[in-house]
Amino acid sequence: MRRQVMRQKDLFEEAVREALVPEEMQAELVTQLALLMFALIDVIETEVHDEQDRR
């Protein structure tokens, strides 16, 4: 029996398809990621401000 050879590109594409998020969830995930980023920016700005006030 002949063994099927799978190229590395094919393996990668198969792995990506399995990891994709369904379209229904994408908008919610983008919203949550944006909120997380804004929160992180606020925390960093607060920390920078606190560091500058300790002189």
C-alpha cells in the first residue's frame, strides 16, 4: 500500500482551519479584546503617573 505524503504547508493549513474562531464569535472577541486593551492602557498610564508623583 502506498503511503500518502503530506506537505508541511498542508499540515499548517489543516491546523489553522481547526483553530479558527466561528464568525458568530469574532465580533464579540474583538470587542472584548478592545476593552482589555483600553483597560491595560489605563493601568499603564496610572502606573506611569504614580511613578512620576513619588519624587
